Amino acid sequence: MTVKMSARHVSAYYGDLRALDDVSIDIDTQHVTALIGPSGCGKSTLLRLLNRMNDAVPGARVEGSIELDGQDIHARDMDVVELRARVGMVFQKPNPFPKSIYDNVAYGPRIHGLARGRGELDAVVETSLRRAGLWDEVKDRLDDRGTALSGGQQQRLCIARALAVDPEVILMDEPCSALDPIATARIEELIGALRGRYAIAIVTHNMQQAARVSQRTAFFYAGRLVEYGDTSDIFTNPRATSTKDYITGRYG
Amino acid sequence: MIALACLAFLVATIAVDGVTGFVRTTVALPVDLTHLPVDARTLTGRSANLALTGAGLERSVDAAATRAFGSDGPTLLGDGAWLTVRDAVRRHPDLLARPFVIHVPVTSAIDIAYKHGTGSGPVLARMQQLKPALDSEFDRDFFTSSDATDPTRAGIWGALKGSLLTIAVTLLLATPIGVAAAVYLEEFARPSRWTGLIEVSINNLAAVPSIIFGLLGLALFLGTLGMPRSAPLVGGLTLALMTLPVIVITARGAIRQVPPSLREAAMGVGASPVQLVFHHVLPLAAPGILTGAIIGGARALGETAPLLLIGMRAFIAAAPDGLTRPATALPVQIFLWSDQVDGGFVENTSAAIIVLLLLLLVLNGGAVYWRARAERRS
């Protein structure tokens, strides 16, 4: 088991509001790490810090260090564009570009110059769509608009889009919250299949989902990391009472 | 309801007065040019007009009018009547060899009397005598000639061309600069006292009366920079200053409409801020930006006051053949004609207003069409 990303003593602020308070956590390769906790507990903020998506938020600031393969992601020589290519992200609401399915997947490789020529690009698009479990459904309509797909298909298209730039880490911010149970089941299946290749961090409000898909679980409360460990331990034998209350549905 | 009634009244008035402006009254005039010392075979190229004029064509036409209608004959014809004969002869040089009958425009008093039955007693009486020879025809020259002292010869081509050149300069300058400013303010500028000041200035500039921009153009472009007076270039620059804030404001609105989820999607796959703007934000905002540019352009097209101040109100009898040549613009031409005493100009004014309104209708309709099309596609 290797540590892919590690956060040490990370605090995050939006203006005067402290959203994260001295959080230290590791994200391991070939593992799914679930970030759980009530709304406003800072789990999404942590996720967005991992590929510096919060840079664009006015008034947001961060303390502490976050490392990717031992390299500080806030270092001067760290190119944020390259960081986001290595640490891909899937969002809460499916957000395909208003372009064709093909162009949605091909966009990342194109701007990063990852594929030479049409043939190579075709191959990348097909591989990514296959890994996202979407290929068989869309292979005959790659020129259709991505926005014309169903919600679940759109989310898998967004996953394919993230996979196409060959990332090492995939961050998922409540990827199923806008989907129906069947589409959710497919995404969960997909997360299980992707685990072997990537380090995955997923924010979820769904306890069963966290228990089903993850190997590690981190429980956040009021900006603090309350408990972090193997998913089986957290769900069967939580140490903190707040964790126990949350996962048993006492509040949340 | 009241607004609709007013609009209907406006359109009806303009249409009733204006439609006859596109028609002109002609009189059948027997002409005999066989004595004219011109060789039909030499009537080629640029010198042809000069040859016919030099040979006394105008006098021959006057003589023909005297023979046909009596001693006041020449005064019944429009100033441009002999030019109609000249152009006919140039098209068919064989007319020099035999007597022929040609329809030439009459003077504007007879024209009005024939169309509307109004005018002084003697004019009406003279019109009645001529009536069998009078006829109406579509006034093609109205679209091909420029301003003239005689309303039957005056046309809008010069003003229209001046307007189009001016608007071209305006949009070519204001659109790129305005869009660039909007992109900078929305995407790159960090909110600060400085950008706040810029924002307030832009909003205030959009509300400044247009004649103030005319003064600015006069002082800056003509006074300080010494640019030529009455030129479409200067008119375009001045109107660009006026249109710029409108375009910046609409473009910023369009850029703000781009959903944040799309920005995140692009950033999430590692698009740089510049790639984000050019690959995602601008294509999505394009319909809104385009609509803003067209509406700004339409406003500039109808603008008169700033152009008056920079000298685009001169009497200019030839269409401008360059950006720095003296020109006038369609709304200014309307203003100038509305000032004229001669009754013939009333019709010209209305006809020019119809052309201007149609032009604006086409532009605004285009904006609506583009917007609808772009919305269907996304």
C-alpha cells in the first residue's frame, strides 16, 4: 500500500470562515477513500483542495501542506494545469461540455497534447469510454451531443473525460447525488472496477454507498477530521460517539 | 394600448408619405437630337458624358421642352431631366440618328401636384394641361444617387454608403475591444478598487447623452489628432466610443451566464484560464455577445447627434469612396432633408426614414434570429 496524496495540518478559510481545521489525511493508491460527514463539515473543501480547484474561489486560502507523490502541490514549480491532469475530478452534477461525446472525452488529451494524430486520439477516446463503462452504449453515436445523454450516462461520460488525461488520482464530489438508484449502482460498480488503477477519493452523503465502495473512511465534523481508518472498522466499531451517531443516522 | 396606437399612427404616416417618395412623375418628351454634332461611334468610356455635354445636350432638351409644352417648358422639367436623356443616349447611341419620345422627371412642384393634387393654383392648372403626358414610375435613382438641391434628383445612396462605412468602422473597433474588456473584467481581473472604478465608469458612460460623445470626437479626433472632417472614419471612431460601453455590458452579462459547472469541468481536466476562455466561455457567450454587438450597431446606425458635431452634416453630392472622404449618414440626411423648404423633400425624408427603419428591422431581426438559433444548438 502506497500513499499517493497526503495532507498535513491543512486548514482552509473562506474569508474569515474556517472550513477546515488542522486536517491530516493520506489518500492511498488502489484504494477508495470515502469522505463522510454532515453538510458544511469541510469534506468537499478538502476534496477541492487536493487539485487546487479552490484557487478560483475568491477569498479562499489554505494553510498546511498537501503533497502528491511527496511533492508539494502549492510549490512554485508545481504547474496547476499539470496537477489537475494528474488529479482528475468528477462533480456532483453531471457537467459534460455542450459538444459531441467524442469531443468531450478528447478535450483533455487535446489540450495536454497527449495523443498524436487522429488514430491515437480515437484509441484514447475508446479506452476511456470503455473504462467508464459507456462505450457499448455510445459507440455508434459519438457525434451526438454529450448533453443529450441520460443523467447517469452523462456522469459516466464525465468520468471518461477525467480518465482520458490518464490521471493518477480521481476525486469524486457526490457523483451520484443527482442520479437514480440504477444509475447509482452502475457508477458504484464502476468505482470498484477503477480502484485497481487509481487512487480514488469520494465525498458522499450516503452511508451505504460509503460502506459499499470504500476501503478507507474519514469522518469529518465541523471542519475537523474526527476519525479515519478502515471502512469496516469505522462502520462496525466507531471510536468517537459523533461518528457512531452520524453513521447510525442520529443526525446528518 | 396607447403606445401601440402611437406606433400604428407613426407607421401609417410614414408609409403614406413615404411610399410616394419611391415613385416619381415623368412626362413624355419628344426629343430630336439628329442635329447634335456628336458621332455615335465615339460615345465610349469616360469621355462620352463630356462629349454629349459639350455638344449642348442640355440646351437641346430645353429646346425640345419649349417645342412640346410652350415657353415655360424647360421649367416644367426636373433639373436632372437632361441627364436622363444623356443616360438613355449612352445606352442606345442609335437614338442620335432619329427623333424619339422619352419619359423624363418633372419638377417637384408638378410631381407633388400630380401625386397629391396639392399646390398653388397655376401649378395645378399647368399639371391638368400636362396630365395626358404624365406618368408614374419607380424611382430607381433614389437608391443610386446622392444628395442634390433638386428633390427629384436627390437620393440616399451617398448617405447609405456613408452610414455603412461608419458602422463598419464602429463595429470592427468596438466589438473586439469591448469583448476583450468584458473578458478581462469577468475572467482575469481581481476585484479591487481599480476594477470597481472601471465598472462604475462603464455603466456611467453607457448613460451619457450621445451628443457628448460627439463633442469628445470633435475635440479628440478633429481637434487634437487632426483627422479629416466629415469622414466615416471619424464618425465610426466616435460612435465606437459611444457603443463600447453597451457592448462591454452585454458581453459581461453573456459571459456571466456561462454556468459555473462548465468552468469547473474545464478546469477539472486541466484547462488553463486562457483555454477556458477561448474553448468554453466565449463559444457559449457568443450568441449573447453577438446580439449585444448588433443592438449596439443598430443604435449607432440611428444616431445623429454625434455625427452633426464632427461635420457629417455637410451637403455632399457624391457617395464617399473611402473612409477619409467626406460623407454623411442616413439619419443625418433625414435631418437635413426635413429642414428643406421644397415640398419634394418631404417625400424624400419619409422614403429615407422607411429605408432606415427597414435596415434597423433587418438588424434587430437578425439579432433575434441568431439568438434563437444559438439557443437551439446548445
